[in-house]
Amino acid sequence: MPKSTFFRLPEERRARLVHEAIAEFADRTYAEASLSQIARRANIPKGSVYQYFEDKLDLYRWLLTEEAPRLKRAFVGMPSPEGDFWTRFDDFVERGMAFLVEHPRLARLSAAAADPTANPEVRGLHKAICEAGLQELRAVLEVGAERGALHAPDLDVATRLVATIIGPGLTDVVLQELGAELHEVLASDSLRKRLGPKRRRALAHQAVDFIRKGLGSGKPERRKET
Amino acid sequence: MPKSTFFRLPEERRARLVHEAIAEFADRTYAEASLSQIARRANIPKGSVYQYFEDKLDLYRWLLTEEAPRLKRAFVGMPSPEGDFWTRFDDFVERGMAFLVEHPRLARLSAAAADPTANPEVRGLHKAICEAGLQELRAVLEVGAERGALHAPDLDVATRLVATIIGPGLTDVVLQELGAELHEVLASDSLRKRLGPKRRRALAHQAVDFIRKGLGSGKPERRKET
DNA sequence: TCGGCATGCGACCGATCAGTCATATGACCG
DNA sequence: CGGTCATATGACTGATCGGTCGCATGCCGA
């Protein structure tokens, strides 16, 4: 938790610090990210940063558990319970992709919870965030299961598999589509514009279709041609 | 590429170094991993390590592109082209899981290619490895598509989605099943034994079934009960 | 026995980091 | 004015890192 001083900060200064911190933690690992660097870039002396936060982890935790979710909620909003399950799910995924493209730094920060790290405290934090995300997704899928739109032998397993698809999986697909690395997308505003809403929609739909129907055809397999 | 001295090393010394290096790079990020630590643990002076490798990256590259694939091939072997596509694919996935459980450090090292990092050289290395893995998987899926066992609107997209399922996705499921963190599994020999071949098989099959049939039932959705 | 060469080795270097601390500043109060 | 208190600030600490360097060691051929 930030110190009380942080909340009494002039808006401009606080915004600058948070902005640079997000930038730093978005394109470096927690271990690689440097508090000195953040302070330098935000033009705030390092000593001052320690007036606002207990330590590096405190700042990171604040971004991960408060700033990012707040900004994400503001962008994504809440899912409406109308329409049939798969249509709603499609919307859900597409809005996630929109967030990824419109706010790559925030998306990356949220996804950082999947990053490996040797620091046990950071691991704990990441785990908690992952778990929360899975819970949320599980709740969504549960509705589908109750309505009979979705069938899984083990909903926990299914939730995890679906999570990797609409998370790292779709991110990977988007990057391929853009022909760029995550790093380049984070750095370039123009690059992300290359993925218009139309194509975005198509990719989301393709992923959802995969989740829904799989790749098997149900038809009998053609024998190996002679 | 290691220096020639490395290849002239007494077997025991080389093995010790490689072993400790794998251990270090398996449970820390490249950035977090410490060459000093590796040298210390292998009981080899740091100066000597620099007689064998150009630098930290050189050692890492060697492990990632030579040691890990060699040991993995030795364990997994090559897929046999007999049987129908989905049966073979099931085997393929199950052997991957066996590797994960029997040699978690090597599996983790191979998976490290998906780790984010700020170092451009490491990113390049990781990208190359990912790309190679995707090519391999794509070739497998192509066979399925040709035989009509598999249908995807875009095979590249499908390959990437499948890759995240049988990679990070299944790893995540296995960890949940073991009720442990990746770190604990890497450290404890006894822990991994808890996932017997039977349950392993069941999980692999469940994942493949998901890939094959998806979660949708095809049945019409039951309307929200009043 | 000697000389040269590959290798072993660990002290050392410069850089960077997270985090601390003593001092400076300046707003507000009496 | 004087005093107090929150805050600003950057020099400093101690640790670790990747990488280098120069000396020590020991093998091999003459």
C-alpha cells in the first residue's frame, strides 16, 4: 500500500510517476524493471519515490492491483447478460482484444501475472491475480454450462485452457497478424492501428469458434492416400 | 557458440557446469539468472567459465539450442506416422506431458522461449525457438488437415492456439492438479510423482478432446430459466 | 631438463541497483 | 517573526552483477 503522502500528491506529479511506472513495468520484467529508471524518466528524485511507496514491490503491487484494473474496467465495462451465451462470449473476447490493441501497456501489465520470476513475493502477487482472473472467467463459463451451451468434463481444466487461448494465445495471434514483436507494439502507436476493428472481430470470432467447436470435423478420417 | 576449450573439458566437469546452468536458467529468468551463481554452485571459478563460453548469452544459447533439444529428443523420440490422426496427436501430447513431469527443468528451459525480456538478443533467440516449435506443430496439424481430420479457417492461427493449449495451458493444468507452483515442482522430486501416468493420460486426452471438439455442444441453448 | 602453450583461477573493475539518511525547503500557525 | 511539520532531494551504502586480466599451474615435445 502506498504511503499517505502518495495520495496527497499534486495530480500532475502523481500521473507522471504512475505513467512512467506503467511504461517501465510493461516492457520489462519485474526483476528487470528499475526503480531508478522510473524515477529518472518521471523526473522525480528516487528519494521522493520512497516517500510515496514502501519499496519497489509496493509500487508494482499498486499498479497491478489498483491502477491497471481500474483503467481496464473503465475501458471494458461490464458484460451484459443479454443474448445467448456464445454471442456474449464473443463480445467478451472481442472487447479484450480491443483493450489489448488500444492500451497495449495496460494489457501487458495485466498479463505480467503469468511471467515467471524467482522472487517469492512477486510470485505470490502474480498468483493471486491469476487466480482472480480465472475465477472471473470460470463464472462466465459456468453460466454457459448451466444453460447447456457449454460442456466440459472438468470446468476447472476447461477454464484454464480457455484462459490461455484468450490470453497469451490470442495475443500471439495478434502479434503475428501485426507482423511485429510485443515490444514494438508497446513502443509504436501507429503499429497497433494496423489491426482494424473488422479484422479484430474476425480473429476474436475465429478463436471463439475454436473454443466452441474445436478443430475436429466429426467426419470419419480419410485414410492416408496410397 | 562455446569456445573450443569447452569441448575439450573432462566429462565430469562439463556435466557439472551444464547441470548447474540448466538448474539456474530453469528456475530464474535469463535476466535474473546469475552466471556468478552458476559458477559458484558448479564449483568452477567464474574466470574458467569465460574460458568455455563467450558470455552469459553464449552459455544460455548453448543450453537452449543444443542441450535441451538433444535431451528432449532422447526422451520423447519421434512420432510414428501410424494410426489415425487424433490418436497420434493424443500420443504426441501425452509424451509432452510425460517430459514435463519427468524432466521439469528441461521442459521449463524449453518453455522459457515464451518468457518476456527486455534484452533484444535474448528476444531474438527466444523468437527463433518459438518459431521452430510452431513450424513443427504446424507440420503435424497439416497432416491432419490433409487427411480431413482437422478443419481450420486459418492454419497459422490454429497452430498458435493449439500451441498455447498444449504448452502453457497444459502446464498450468498439471500444476493445478499437483496443487503446487512451478517452482516447487522444479525443486521437489517427490512432488511430480504424484501425477501418475494414468491421470496424466486422462488430462492429455481431455486437452486433445477440447482441441478436437471444443466446448460447445451443438445443441440449441436452453433459454434462461424464468 | 627446459620452454612454451593451453588452461585454471580469483582478485579486480565499472556499472547498476534497491534502499537510506541527513539536510534543505517551504507552508502554515501562533 | 520563530517554530514545527510534511515533504523534497540527491549523495551515499552495500550488494551483486557481467566481464577482464595477469599470474599460477601443469602438460608435452625437444
